[in-house]
Amino acid sequence: MYNVRKVTDDLYWIGANDHRTHLFENMHPIPYGVSYNSYILVEKETCVFDAVDWSVTRDYLENIEHCLNGRKLDYFICNHLEPDHCSSMFELFVRYPECKIVATEKAFMLMQQFGYKVEGHEKIEVKEGDTLKVGSHTLAFVEAPMVHWPEVMVTLDVTNGVLFSADGFGSFIANDGKLFADEVNYDRDWIDESRRYLVNIVGKYGPHVQLLLGKAAKVLDKIKIICPLHGLIWRKDLMYIIDKYNKWSTYTPEEKGVLIVYASMYGNTENAAQALASKICQKGMTNIKMYDVSSTHVSYLIADSFKYSHIVLACVTYNLEIYPPMLNYLEEMRMLHLQKRTIAIMENGSWAVKSGDLMQKFIEEQMKEMTVLNERVTLASSLRGDKEKELDDMAQAIVDSMKETN
């Protein structure tokens, strides 16, 4: 049974939703599922834009068959060759042997590497600035390398203003019947998973995202609809999501606020982190989020690290080193090039307090444009009354540093 939705008069969503997969890329939790989006243009000629994950191939093929209604498939356009979009490609080509395949040079190379058999099909290699006529529609191709693979391109239908944006402007969360961002309360229900999707997967490649946004800015007046490969389609308020992408890709905090990430073996460091949170709130800053680094998947920590302006690292010393889950979080920040944040350090240890110095060294030597506050809270096993001033000084320093960046 088919399940399609109309995007424009002659363009249809033919994707599928997935609630069975628990880890995206076998790494990131997706408790609300994910969609695999594909689209078909049905006009004088027919054209499919991208494919789907192998797990939903049957749904995908049924949707295409319904939309074609006995017609042949003329073109398949591959904007992004990652397997969650293209592992079903070969099955499509078997059913439609006359289909012409349109992709970049690197995409065709990767097809061979993945073993996708495209022999016997006409291959049309495109590059930046090339165009293709499909019926009465003119498609323009824009290369988008490292957003987030080297073969990526995006396709602009200059006839109807639809931008097929590959992984750009996508999100975790299955669509579940919804198709357009204006059909949900995006700012309440979707933006957190959109952020977590983008920054964990593409966060390292901020400059490449900026390059693509720069290209898009030149034709922004022509873009009416954004069709990503995951998540909802944008047909209204395009600048809302473009502004978010601009912030994320320039590592600019979305909000002034405090993310407190604590590593606590027996609850003592957590207790001190809670006391600090109370003092910050008493000083008027209540935009605070707290996480236990040991029980929170690092993708959520990274997402909020991109969101908030200030990060408190509260960490116990473990084997004279940084507590391993906290070190993993720092490594993820480094790998994804997070920068432009203000950091406060709280350390704990029973016989040798080392975590604070080690965290500061990591930040100063391996990360860029990070400000570490001079105020530090140092604990010996547990929080006692003599640490009241250190807590108060750190809370005040955090609040004051926010005022300085107004």
C-alpha cells in the first residue's frame, strides 16, 4: 500500500518513516524515530530525487510505482550517496532499467566502492553550475562537498523554487504523517532534535556549511521550498531555520545560558554542581541545563553545548586523570570544533585533585577560541561550608561574563 504526499502540483514525497532503528549511524539514539525522504517529479518526464535506507525499500518502491502509474522512470538524481539514502538504489535500477543516473564524479566513484551496480544505465556526471532539463523543469546543480560527505551536491529546481538540500536542513524525528514544518510547533517540538542532528553529524564542517549558505544566499529569492533528506519540508519562514544553521555553523551560541555537565561517582560532585546552579539562579540567570555525563548520551551534551554560551565542567579525578565519560565529552567537542564558549571548572578528588588542571590544559591546547574563567571550585571529597565563597565567586563570574558580551 502506497503512502505519498504532494509537495507541489507535480512533486511528491515518496519516503518512509523508521521507528525500528534505535541508533542513527549505529551511534546516536533516535527515540522518536527518523524519516528517509525521497521525492518524485511527475511531468512530461519523470525524475526521482535520492533514495532511502534499505530497511524501508519496499515502502519506497510501492510509492514510486503508484506515482508513475505505469510510466517509465527517466531520471534518478543522487544528491548524497550515504547508505541511509542510497542503499535501495540498486533495487530501483533493476525495476527501471531505462533510468538515467545523475550524480557528481565522486558520487559515481563511491557507487563503485559500495558495490551499487549501475552498469547498463546512462550516467550523467554533473558539476557546479550544470543544469538539466526534465520536462518543463530546469534543474541546477550546486556542489556542497563535506556537507557532510565529499560527493554531496544540492539541486535547485529553478522552475518551481524547490531546493533538494541533501542532509542540509534535516532533523531526527519521524514525520509520522506530517510533511511540512508549519504543520508542527517546530520551535517547541522539533528544534532540539534538529540541532542534535546537525551539530553531531555536520558540526565539524561549519566552514563548509557556511560556504553552501553563501551560495544559497545568492539565489535565496528563487528558493521557495526546502526538501531535506530527513525531517520536515520548509515552505514558510525559511529564514528561521537558515538563521539556526548560520549560528550552528559559525559556532555562535543560540542563547545566553549555562550548561552544567557533571561527572560524579558517589554524588558529591553532583551535589556541588547543584549548589552552583542554585547560586547562579539566585543571581538572576535561570536558563540552566544540567546533565550527568555518565548517564547522558554524548550527542545530547554536544547539542546543548552548541546551544548555550557557558559550560560548567564539574569533574571528579579518576586514576589521576579526567573521569573517562567527561574526557569522552571533551574529545567530542574537540572533534566537532566547538568554540566561542566560556568555560568554568569545578574539580574534585580525595587524595589528589588533578581533573581541573587537566581539563583546562585540554581546552587551552586542543580547542579554539575558548575562554576559561579564573574562578575555580576545588573540592576534597565533598562540599563543605568553607567552599561557599568559591561557589559564589564562580556564579558571579559566570553572570558577569554574560553581561560583558552584551
